[in-house]
Amino acid sequence: MIVIKRLRHCGFTLMELLIVLAITGLTISLVGPLAFEQLDKFRAQDEVLQFKRDVVAAQQRAFINEERVIVTLENNSATFNFETGKETNNVFDFISFERSTYEINRHGLLHPNEVKLRQVDKSITLNFINDGIVDDVR
């Protein structure tokens, strides 16, 4: 009696691997750009929040130290000039401003209290209310 051993199928054929790679590549090419677009939107939103924090911090410092702060916005940078001579400059990648100048008085109040900026695909007006609360007006 002759015993014939059956070979078990081990692994994948080259054709199966190529099909899986083609499907994976197609999926990545369709989903990848959407993921990068969302990432840019999140970064732009983070920069808006960072700018809000910078203004509120300057308001607090002006109030505590009783000093005026001049805020100069131009293109993609925001410069805070304190009376004590200190200057901070922040450069943003995803938001931009029209050339404008604001003053934070010794009481920590921003004048004028609305700041207009351009986020990647939309315009935003930030309203810095006198009691320190920040609202978005779109």
C-alpha cells in the first residue's frame, strides 16, 4: 500500500500578495489627502487657541504690572510690546491677520476688543470681552 502525503498549502501566492498591496495602496491614496486636510484644520484651530491664550496672558500681565501693551498684527505674526521694553513675537503657519494695532491698557482691557483673522479657509472675528471671557463670532 502506497501512502501519498498531501502537501498543505503554506503562505500566500504572489498574485494574492499583489492584490492585497494594490487594494491597500488604493485605500491609502483615497484616504491620505483627507487625513492631511483634517490635520491642517486641527493645527489652524490650535493656532487660533494659542493666539487667544497669548492675548489673555498679555491682558493679565498688563493688569498685574499696570503697564500698557501694544499688540501689532501683520500677515502671520503677532507682536506684543510691553512698556517695560519686553517684546514677544509669535509667528503662525495657518492663520494670518490684516495689518492692525491694538492696545491693552493698564486695566487689562483690549481696545478695540474685536480681532479679525483669517484661518485657512474662513474669516474669524475674536471678541475679547472686558471681563476676560473670549467669544468667537463667525
